[in-house]
Amino acid sequence: MIFKRIQLFKLGQAPLKRKLIITYMIMTVIPMGILGYITYTQNTKAIEEQVGEYIPRLLNQANKNIENELFLLNDLPNAIYNSKEIMLILRSTPYKEKSAFLQEQYTVESFLSNNYLNSNQSDILAAFLITNNGNYISTKTPFKGMDFEDSILPFGEIHDLAGEMPIILPNKTTLTFEKNIPFILVVNELTDFENRESLGSLLFAVDVTFIEKILNDIDKEERANIWLMDEDGYIIYHPDKTLIGQIDGGLVDYPLVNGSFRTTEYAKENVLYSMNQSTNKHWILAHSIPMKYLTERTDIVKNYTLSIFFILTIVSTIISIFIAWSVTKPIKHLGKVMKEVEDGNLHVTITPTNKDEVGQLAESFRSMLEQLRILIQKNYEIELQQRNAQIYALQSQINPHFMYNTLETIGAVIEEEDPETAVDMVGILGQMLRYSLSSSENLVPLQTELTHIKNYLRLQKIRFEDRVNYEMVGEDQISLYYSPKFIIQPIIENTFKYGMKLRKVLIISIAILVEDGKLKIVIKDNGPGIEEEKLQSIQKNLNKQDYFTRESGVGLTNVHARIKMLFSDKYGITIESKQSIGTTVTILLPLIQDPCIVYENRLEGGRENGEN
């Protein structure tokens, strides 16, 4: 029960094509196979019954023919009764001279040879005449073992056989013939009808081949085995000469009722056994034939039927596979399209080819996908507007902070009564403010961004004089690329904020590198460095998703947030720092040569995010 449930469960999870094919097999092929099997078994059973009923009648007739042949042997002694010479010898006294006995022996044995052995009764192997006057023997074939002293009919003894013709089987006597010729011993009583006295017994050793002649008419094709045995299973005749004289060990498996039949497995094949027992002799005539010979024509029909069945099954299976394929192909195609949509591709093409339920489902899915694209587009435009507003808000956070630091520096210079330096600083500040207000675009040429940083460093150099040294490396390869605005200045501001307190001379290095198809801006200082716990806190703050709830609000997190919002999580800021040695901040950007391409990428990326 559990196994069946498991099979049904697995079938329920099988592909639709397999379900259709299996259903077809269950509904067509299996019933056809069962019907063919039942038809064949019923035909085989009918043939078995017909043959089983017919063969015992033939065996009964064969038994009667055998009894008739044996009955004819009853007339053989008549030749002796009709011979006056032989009768005189048999009636004479047993006491006579040896020469006279030899003369009589020659006469009797010649008579036996001429009348029985050389006559039409060619099945008689030997004739034995046992009388009170002596024993006379005439034979065709040499024999041995006929010891009259130990015989069942000893010499000189009168036997009353009550007028019957007993038959002695070879296992009841020591008589054997050369080449082990099978025989039966027929005993006839000789009676002198004038005085009603017994003259002796006439014994004929009859070759059992006469039985073979009778049985050949039953099985002319020699496919069956027909044998004769007594009630104890002693085989009198068998087509296999080696079995004659043996006991049939299979007697217990044969049909018990006279004239009945039974099918029994023998030597790995079914054999039909039929039996008939004679009325007078009680001999059993057995018939066996393999069922394969009886069902030959049925097997031919079966083979033709199986061939046609297999051909029809193959053709029908091919048709069912084609039908299942035609049904499942549009479903499979629709599933493939749905998988592409699941992976984020909303621009798939669905072309319904059928007007059936699957075609209607595909049309409905196409309409739904079109509506989904419209909604995603609208949603993306709204999201893009929100993102641009966020970037602008983050960028605007820099301006007040920058202005505050710059004005503080100019105020310090004016206090020192250095008007020329103040004028220069105001001019530099004007350039920086013009850069800050010149464009609302997020991306600017990297050369412009570095010029702005140089102006900022010049202001700081004027303020701190020899306490500040800076260098810039790699400016020769920056003219082709773009970067976001104000991504370097907040980092430099942090360097001054923390470095000038603990360092007599602050050294700042800015390196521009192109590695692995990416732009790196590496900013190093010799400041006091960052404590490990503080560095981990900064890193954690950088990884936050909500850019407007960051703790610092300006500086590193501001720059990192804008880079990630403009590009992706692959870009941004990394920080390395060791206390008392310094800090290195690396800005990783994509190589941008056309700001329009960045905008298109953001548009597609937003769509993908919206679709997913």
C-alpha cells in the first residue's frame, strides 16, 4: 500500500508529457495485452481439453487392438491338435530309448519352427513346448536363462491353466534373448480332448514390436510418447528401448481415473498425459505429448498477434508521443518564457500559435507582462527621481561644511593683515564656489575635480604654510575620465581635521591609478591614524543602506553613499589605517568616458531591480 502511494506520488510530480504517455499505455496497451493473453490461454485450454478427451478414446481402441492380437495367439495351438504325428508323440509314454527321443525331438522342434517361427507370425521369437514326455525348443534368436528345473512350469508336471492364456512378463522369468530384445511370454495349455488330460504347455516368446505397429497409427508424426505398462508401472513397451523392463517412477503423477488426462510440468515444459487401462489384462496404455506440439498453430497465431500488437503499440506510442509533445510544447515554451521573466527579462516575446486553453493562457500572460512593464517603468521613473533627489541632498551637505572651513581660513589671514594673500584666497574661493554652483550634473571631468582640490590645498597651504606638504601623482592620464563632484575634498578635510592636531608637518599624497579596468584615487596622510575600534565603527557605518540616517552625515560616509548610489555596491571607499603611522583612503570608481552611458546603465539597472 505504501509502495503504491509512493508510485502515485512520483507520478503526480512527473512531467505532463510522461503523464499523458503513461495514461495512454494504461488505457490502451495494457487492456490489449490482457485481452490477448486471456484469448491465448483460453484457446490453449480448449485445445488441451479437446485433445485430452480425444486421446483416451484412441488409447482405448489401441488397448482393444492389443488384446485382439493377444487373443489371436490362442489359436496357435490348433496346429498341434491338427497334426496326428505331433499328437502321437505327446500321447506316447515318456519312457523310451534315447534315439527314439531324439527323433521325436527333431520332429517336434521342426514342426514348431515351420508352423510358428517361419510363418506369418514373425513376431514370435521362440516356441517352448513343455510336456511330461520332454521339453522342445525352437527359436530364432539365441537365448539364455530358460532353466526348466527352476521354471514356473517345471518339466514333467501337469498344469491346469483353467483354459486361460496367461502372459508372463520378462521380470517374472530368467529368460533373456540376445541383444536384449523385449518380449512377453504367452502360455497356452495343451489338452487331450479325447481323454481330457493335459498334454503340457506351449509357450511363445513374442516380440513386443507388434505393439509398436498398433500404436504407430495414433502418432504418425512421432511427437508423442506412447508406452504400455502393468499396474505396478513395469514398462512392457516404450519407444525408448532402454526404458523397457524398468519401473515408471512417474506413475503417481499420472491421471488416476481411467480415460482421464492431466497436464504436468516435466523437464521445464508442460506435458499432457492421457491414460487408458485394458479391461482384461489391466495393462495401462499411457500417452504423453508436450503442449507445445498441440498449440503449434495457436502459437503461430499468437506470434502473429504479438507482432501486430507490438507494431500497433509502437505506432500508437509514437502517435501518443507526438500528441503529448504537441500538447506540452506550448506549455513548455510558456514555462521557459516565465522563467526568463523570473530571471528579470521583461522584454520577452510571446507568440500564441494555438487558440486552445494554452493559447489563451499565453495571451493572458502576454497581456499581464505588458501591464507589468508599464507599471515597472512608472515605478522606476518615480524611484529615479527620488534617487536623484537623495544624491542632490547628499551633495548639498558638503557646501555648508566647506564654506565654514574656508571662511574661517580667510578670516585668519585678514587678522594677520596680509591683504594680498587674502585677495588670492578670495579669488581661489570664488573659483571653488563657481565650481560648486556651475553645474547640477553629478559627474564632472576628473581634471576639473582635481583642479578644485588643488585650490583647496592652496588655501590650506596659505593658512598653515610649512606645516603642510602635498603631492599629486598620475595627473597625465586623467583628462579622459569623469568622476562624481566633491568626492576628494571631504577626505582631505578629515585629514586636516585630525592630522594637524598631532603632526608638526602634515604630508598628503594623492595618486591617480588605472587598474583592472577601474579608476583608483588613493589618498594617503601621515596623520595619527585611527584606533581599531573606531575604524570598525566607521566601516560599519559605511555599509549602512539608509544614507540619511548615518551618524556622521558628512565626510567619508557622504562620499561612499553617493558613489554606491551612482554606480553599484562594487564601488566606493575603503579605509586602511595604523595608529601613529597614517591613514590611506582608496576611492574605487569605474572608468567613465561618457556620462550618458552611466545614465543609461542606471536606467537599465533600475529596471532590473524593479523587475526582480
